Amino acid sequence: MIHISERLEVLSVSETLAMNQRSREMIRNGIDVINLSIGEPDFDTPLHVKEAAINAINENFTHYPPVAGFMDLREAVTVKLKRDNRLDYSPEEIIISTGAKQSLANVILSVLNPGDEVIIPQPFWVSYPEMVKLAQAEIVYIPTGIEQNYKITPDQLEERITSKTRMFIFNSPSNPSGQIYSRDELEGLAGVFEKHPEILILSDEIYEHINYQGKHETIAQFESLRDQVVVVNGLSKAYAMTGWRVGYMAGPEWLVKACQKLQGQFTSGACSVSQKAAVAALLGDQQVIRCMVNVLRERRDLVVSYLREIPGFEGEIPQGAFYVLPDISSYFGKMAGDMEINNADDLSMYLLNKAHVATVSGKPFGAPDCIRLSYASSTKVLSEAMYRIKKAMEIVGG
């Protein structure tokens, strides 16, 4: 009998995608479900980006692209990094991939060996530990909570480092918490990493521009870490290009070459047309980002105002991204009709079945006392969703 491989057996199904699938099935069955489980803005790709893709098709950019990406896009990434982050990279230190998720996987699979340790702060994006599992490395978590805004301290980091530590993975702004590391906080972490040059820092900055606090800060800005940091980013969030699947990484040239070798055997280069659209996005009018962030800030404030009216939903105001991560553990052990809520999974399913609002349990994010809600939908949709949640929670424990 043929079996599924052991490496696949250890992987968990993405809970965000699973909840999204459940929502779609209910909608197909005629149930009016509002989906706040998936991280996809409801904005359309900017017109000038779409026109660039159309021009690329008409100009026959429809053949195999280079594995590492077209040179004009790699150069555009270097321009973006200099313009937005004051980082100096050459095109040879850039590789284009099919989404930021592939960029992350490339780095993880190119660096880690079985038995290596990877430090991941909690909460985390659900795919980080799963990718590490594929590399057969060991995960070392650093727990955080509301009291520290879901951000680790230098002391916590230092305590987790061992002779086996090879990588540190984090994102700022954060999915799922929406919190952002300040320059001072990053400098504190950098001071620890300076003492451990054998550790690669994988900085996921896909939500860079969805920032309500001001300028984005990257740990790559510290020159002492120049050879230790890999910056991963993409076009999905900032430019509403989720379906175009374009991501990139910037890092040491030796690692770029390793990722190119791996990518050459898995997918080869990212979609040629999408790459040409990405050039237009990175080098074109950036005002589209500011307009989107202003709208998302209004949506965040709306959702937070509703959450404050629901007893037992505790949390900090998100500083970036488009998620809220309220602690809902005060409801554990309470009854909702004939259903007992014992954990965040139960509460998330209760809201889906009772309020017809899809959220995601915080458990797969390393935040088992929380649920995650995305506010990437319209104000009208969010208002209705939050009203439903509020009414559904009124009967819990009553």
C-alpha cells in the first residue's frame, strides 16, 4: 500500500485557509457568512499596474523568465529598498519568487539541517513552524502576551539561544497581532544577535506599508548585522496584488545563490507577466498605498470600538497590518446555549455557526487564548460582522 510521506504527515493544515474553505461551503449552501478569517484586502490592483501587465502580454513577455527574476524587477527592488528603507543591496543580492511565502520557504530549506534550532516568538504566522518542520529542524518558541504588546525582549531572546540555534524568524508589523517593533526595540534585539553571528535573522516585512505609527523600521538597518539578515517582502498586501504571486528576498549573495538553486528545481522563475506588473508597482505612484492605509486605519478604529463594547474581549490597538487579536479566555468554561466553550477553537466555531462570522482561533498562531479577526473588508461589512459578534456573545454564560 502506498502511503503519504512522513514529512507531510507532520504538517498541519493552514487554519486560516481551512476556515476560509468552511465559510465558502456555507455560502454555497445559501448561508450569509461574513468572512473575517482571511488576510486579503478588498481593494483592486491599481490601474497602472494592470496596464503594465497588459502591455507585457502584448509585448510577448510570456516566455520562461530567469530563475532569479527579470533584472529590471531585481533592480526595482533595490530602488525600493534604498528609497523606503535606506538599505543598499545589489541585484545579485535579490531573488524574485512566487510570493513571499516561497521566499520564506526557500531560505528555511536552504539553511536548516535536521536538529538545528529555530527561535520563533509567539504569536507567529501559522506557516513559520510548518516550514521549519519540513526542514526537520527544532522549534524554540518565545511566549509573549498582551502585557508586553506581543513583543519579545532582548533578555527573552538571549535565554533561548543555544549552541544549536541557527535561525530567528519574526514579522513586524505582525500577523496576527498587528504590533510593530520600534527602532529601539529592534536595536535591543540586534545587540543580542551581534554576539551570535552564526544565527540567520529571517525578517518577514510583508506588512511593511500597512503601518499606522509612522516610518517602518527594519532590523536590516543595523550595519553590524549586514551578513545575518534576510529581508522578505512582496507585492500582495501593499499593492493589493494577492493573486499576482510576486515576492522577493534580499540577503547575502551566497544565500541568494542557494535559494536560486532550490527554486530552479521547484518552480523556476515567477510568472513573467506578474513580474512586469511588479516593476510598475514598485517604481510607480506610491500614493495608492497611503490611500489604502488611511482606509484601513478607519476600519481598524471601527472594529476596535466594537470590541471595547464586548465584555471579555481584551487587547491592544493594532499598530499595523489588518488584524486584531483579542484575548477571549474569560469565556472559557462558559455555556453558549447547549455548547460549552472550552477554548479559542470552540469560540471561533460558535461565532461561525451562531453569528455566521468566520474568525480564526489563535491556537495555530501560538496564541491559544485569542481569536484573530481581519478588518480588510468594507466598513459596511465590518459593521454588520461586529454587530453579529456582539449579539452572539451576549448570550454566552447568560
